[in-house]
Amino acid sequence: MDMRIPKRHIVLETITPGANASFVYRVFRQPCFPFQWHHHPELELTTIVRGRGLRFVGDSVQDYAEGDVCLLGAHTPHTWHSRPAKGQTVVSIVIQFLPTFLGEAFINVPESRRVVELFERSRRGLVLTGGLRRSIAEQMLAMKKQPPGSFTHVCALLSMLDEISRDGKDARPLAVSDFEPTLSKQASRTINAVCGMMNARLDEIPTQAQAAETAGLSPQAFSRFFKRCVGRTYVEYVNHLRIGAACRELMETDRSVTQIAFDAGFNNLSNFNRRFRDVKSMTPRDFRRLAISSREQPTQRHKDTKALRS
């Protein structure tokens, strides 16, 4: 396996709204979501119209699927990741905005108190569930009918932020703790390359010693470096990565638990079961049963969703 660090974009992403807009509204269509561990000073509201894979937010690694909606705080490290499939594309809607996108006065008026508190909560990343998830996804789709830079867009974003800020139970934190990356460009390139290499193939994830050598650090220095950048130890990150892949297989296929365990990179079933319980607080078989029983019945899709998926 080639252990050289490939050239990749730096983690800090620069976002520029259009000349006539105070924030970014974009619809992305692409073959897959590439792994790119990054952050930016803008908050980000994202919904997945089509696609599934793993979502990385701070120290959280979870599977996602169509309908996923998240609000990420300023400088919250994140990436969505999926594997390319022939003839398929992924579609997402992304809104990115600075806390002060309406000016400094906005965050200081009493009426904005709840929304400003939401901005702080979102530093850990928030995944939306239940009726809140459906409502926000529909509103983000509806914004496609109006051009970016319109007053309707501003009103829609404010309405969504107000709605999320008022819901305590359906806006759940993702990361255990919030942290702001303070990395040099070289450190950003290094951690992005190491994590990208880890995500490339689960059966060929480099050992921590190999990753340290790739990064040009001693094992002790690499351990500290990785924990500071990602929020988890190297071993914890690998386990969450493999468990996330196993969860997708448990939900989407009827393959045996043993087959899934070995394909996810675990060398024996008992170790897989133990690690799975550590992460999901249930056995793989219980997870599969729960996923099957809670699977939503097919429903008539919103016409805007059909248009975006075509």
C-alpha cells in the first residue's frame, strides 16, 4: 500500500456569497461526497436529498441517509463521505452563513437571544429528527424556487433558525465536546491526508504506527496530534469508522453478521460484538431488528424532491 501523503486541499475552507447575497444557498450534485475534513467560520445547515454514507462532525462518526438534516456551528470540523457508484449521483442542499450575516446588531438585539444561543449549541453539531427534520428539509427545498439574494431567502433562513431554536428535543448534539481547530496549513494537510487514507478502504486502514510514519511524527507525537485534530484517539476513530460501515450493511443487506464483521475489518466476531455494543449500546442483531422495525413505509415524495433527484 502506498503510504505517501497525497496532495489535498487544506482544512480551512473559504466561502464567498454572491455579490447580491449575504449568505450562501447551493444545491450540489456530484458522483459522491469525497472525504475532506474541513471547517469554516460560517455556520452550515445541510440536508441530504439523495445519498448515504458516513457523517463526521467533531468527534462524532455516524451513518446518514436521504433526509438527513444537520446544523453545524462556526469552525466545527466536518465532512460527509460516500463511495462512488456507477450511474449514481448524490444531491445535497447547503446553506452557509456567518453569525453576523445581518450585521453585528443582529446578534445583540433581545429578539435574537434564542437564535444566538442556538449558534453556541451548534458548535457540537446538531442533527435534526422527527417533525423538525421534515419541516426544515421542506423549507430548504422550497427556497430553490427563489433566487439567492432575494428577501424571501433571508426570511426563510430566519424562520428556520427560529424554529430550530425553539425545539429542544428534535435538535440533538452530535459531538461529545465542541472544539475549534487551530491548525497550521501543514497540519491541516496532514490530518486531511491521514483521514482520507483511513477512509479509502476499511480492510487496509494503516496501523497507528504506519499513520505516524506517514505524518512524519513519532508515535507519541502523532497520538497527541490526532486527538487534538479529530477529538478521538486513533483507535477510537478506527472503531467508529468500521462500526459505521457495519451499520449500513446491517440496515441495507441480509448478509450475515459474521460476514459484515470481517468485511468491516474486525478479525473475530466477539471483538466486533464488543466494539459494536461500546458504540451503539446494543448488539448488531438488535440493531438490525430495530432498523427493520422502524423503517419508514414508502410515501409520495415532494415534487421538489423529485425535481432535485432527476
